[in-house]
Amino acid sequence: MEYWQEINTKLKPWVDPNLNKTVVDLFAGCGGLSLGFEANGFKTIGFEMDENASKTYNQNLIGECITGKLTVESTYPKANVVIGGPPCQPFSVGGKQLGLKDSRDGFPIFLSAVRQLNPEVFMFENVRGMLYKNLWYLNEVISELKNLGYNINYSLLNAVNYEVPQNRERVIVLGSKKNIGLPQKSHRKVTAGQALGELPNRFDSNSKFLTESMDRYVANYERASSCVNPRDLYLDKPARTLTCRNLAGSTGDMHRVKLKDGRRRRLTVREAARLQSFPDWFDFVGTETHQFNQIGNAVAPYFAYHLAKNIKNHLLGEHSNDFYVTENEQLKLIENEAIYQPRFIQNL
């Protein structure tokens, strides 16, 4: 079975009556994280302030996404699991560093939901920067969660180790009243070519090719950034990280396909979606820029699938495939700056 056929069939929402667990997804975006949970039989309820992303969620998933801005006073329906990717205000070392007292940040909202719902399990994900420049803040959040009686397990995981055709590092934090492990990585690596299939060879009059001036800009950008290999999409290996900026923006960092005749064209929405492991049946609402932003901000659904399966096994009392990261190992991960040389994570 081709990879795109696999995700089209495996990542399909359903409700497992034997599980009977409900998930509240905060800052849900277009539903990439919720899709991974629904593909494991969880019921989901999303909360998202972006109208287009919320519409995408409601158009594709079983669960309902409620559109609106969350606050620490928000109330939620009863749920067994709380998940999300709280936006983290990028505090500078020399800044005010208000931490959990800063109203611009999403973590006070996440903590408020955990206090209110007292879930069996919670999980949040964030960028790898939480392990270094914002480590003090991650520790503050974890301390608050431990005070609520939760056992915490966290590490830096790469979605490429969970059947996503893309290098995408994220800090994953899990909490439960019982000890909870992280999912073991898969031994399978999926390339961009396996994910895209015949799509790179397809183009028409609507395809957006780079102009000569854009090619010159790209060359100057890569030379200035000491880029050894052009940042084209290499079909024989996983893609580099997809972001809103390198999908929707016409910059030197743009993701692009290089054709056999030497021309380069911008990725299509469907190509970007496949590299994020979204099934082809998953449609995005809004303009092309809105759709690229939803894809770039999303949690890769196949990565979410593995995270959700791990939580499902935990809830069902099956722990054979997870692993635990001790506090000492977490400190080593940080002290050795494994965010640049993630030796520890690769050996898990």
C-alpha cells in the first residue's frame, strides 16, 4: 500500500465504544492533533479562535470545534483527557519574564482547564525552544502540574520517528495520576517521495513557478546563510520542517519542488498536507494562505496518532510499548544541548 493510501485509510475518525473517552483539545487549530485521537476512537471537542481553522476542524472531524478566544475563566464540558499546543509567549532573558502571570500566554489557560476538568491524562506539545531559552518557564508549568498531583514525563521527540515524512521536533509533555510513558519510536522512515507519490510531476497553468529574480534571491539567501545544499525538496529523504513562513511566504527558505528541466515551483496545498501526513480526504477552508497557515501550524496527524495510541494504551492498562524518561536523563538532554545534537533522543 502506498503511503498516501495508508494515511487515507488509517487516519479516519471513529468512536470506540469500549474506550468511551472524551478529549478536550485546546488551541486546536485545524484539528491535526484531534485527528490522531479520533483515529484511535476518542471523542473530541476542540476550541480554536481562528474561524477558518475551526471550520476546517468541523468539516473533517466527528467532534465539534467551538470558535472563540479562550481565557482562564473559560469553562469546558466533561472530559477524560486534555490536550493542546498552548501558544508560548517568547519571553526574552532580559524581559519581564512574568511567566504564568503573563496574560499573553496560553499556558495559564491550559492549567486552568486541567484544574477544572481534573483529567485522567493530559498532554501538551511545544517547540523545542522550550528546552533551552524558555526552560525556566517549562519548569514553572511542570511544577504547577505536579502540585495538582500529576506524574510528568516529557522529552523532545521528532515526528520523523513516528511515520511522518518530515523532520519536526517537538517537546511533548505527558501527565497522569499514574506513571505514564512516552511512545516508542517507529523504525520506519518515510521519504518525501513516498508521501507525495506522483504529485511532484504534476503541474499546470495554475502552478506557481519561481521567476528568474526569485531564483537569484534564493541563491543569495542560501549563500548568505552558508547553505551547502539548496533547500529544494529531496524526494529520497524526509522533508525539512514545514512552517507557515516557508509554505506561504515567498522567501529564500521556501519549500519548493525542482523539476527535471531545472524549474522550481512552490508546493501545492495538497503536497504540503501530505508532508504533514494529512489524508487526501482532509479539506482545508479559506484562502490558499489560510490553508498553508493551518498546515504549518498543525501537529502532524500521524505523529498525533502515535501519541494518542500511547495514551489509549495507558488508559486501558497496556504499557508494553512506552518508555520513561527520568529527571536525570531530562537534565542531561538539556545540559548536553541535545536540541542541536539529539543523541539521547535518537537512542530511545
